[in-house]
Amino acid sequence: MATCPECDIEIQIDEIDLEELEVGDPWVCEGCASNLRLASLDPLEFDPEDEDEDEESDVDDDDETGDDDDDDDDGDDWDD
């Protein structure tokens, strides 16, 4: 059996659910309510879900900031 990477409690999954699981599927720990993602089927391992979300939001923040730098208020640069 797998353990939660956040609270180290044993994650119990019945055989029917185990047959339907795929790597990347979400799972909620019954012990600490952490959102997890299935990292591996053999051996059965879970990773915290929030690691991927933080990386994606950092990239989005950088893109928004970069767009503002390209704006030119006077617009006269091309008419010289």
C-alpha cells in the first residue's frame, strides 16, 4: 500500500478503484485531506498535487508582467 506524502498515513484503495486508476489521477487523502496525484502504479505512490499548480501559476504571472513592458504610451518610435 501507498502512504500519503503529507501525513504518512497509509492510503487504502479497494481493488476496483485500483484497476481504474491511471498515473496522474487525482486522489484526496482521508487522513489530512491533501490533494494528491497518482505518481506510480507499481509501486503505488502519490505526490502532492500543489507542486505542479505552483509552477504553472508562476509562469502565468511572468507572462502577464512581460506583456506590460511591451506597451508604448507615446507610439512615436515607428514614425521617425
